[in-house]
Amino acid sequence: MKRWASAAAVAAALVAGAVGLAASEVGPPTTGSLGPFFLGSKMARAEVIMVYGGQVHDWRIDQGRVTRVTPFSLTLVEGDGTRAVIPVSADASITLNRRLAIITDITKGMKVLTARDGNASATIVKATTNRLVR
């Protein structure tokens, strides 16, 4: 009887854990900050419309793994498999593992987040060698 009770308790714990994990993957949280959920490591790309300085800005954010680097662009494979060629401004703010860098410091296989206003070249590039950028 003790074995049956122990097995039942373990099974119940596993089911509860699986249900909890599945529930956490269903959608955005209903309380707390939404930023980490929408702009965290699971994001492939996003579009954020902002108004500041009396003007509308259409920020495009891309995140993925680098497949090609040129002096003025990065090619990424995003989380959903989409390939994106991101033009990069000559005066972009580029960081690699949170340290200032230049575009040629970025290499194939690194994970990168880029931000650009509309169809302009990216002015923000955050690269990392070990995980998606937050």
C-alpha cells in the first residue's frame, strides 16, 4: 500500500509540474511586467510604435542567430526560422557581451538583437556569444 501511495504522489507531482509548465507557456502573464515576456529570449521579432518628440516612430526589433556579417549588415535566422538581412548604420551603438564593439567583432553563430526606426538601418546592435540578449 505504501508503494502505491508513493507512486501516486510522484505521479501527481509530475502531472502538476507539467500542467504548471504548460500553463506558463500558454500566453502572457496577467499580472506583473509584460516587457520581459514579449521582449525576452523567446522573441523572434517585434514592431513597437512609439510617439515622442511630436513624431511617430515605428521601431523594428529583430533577434536571432547570425549567419552572415558584412561591413554594413547582419543576416539573422530568427527564432521562427525567418531569415532577415538587417542593415546596420555606420554609427550604430554596438555591444558584444555588454562591451562596446564594432560590427566586425560579431561573428557567425552569435546571438544578436537589433533595433531600427522604420526602414532605416539599425542603430542598436546587442550581440552575445552565449545566449539571447535581453
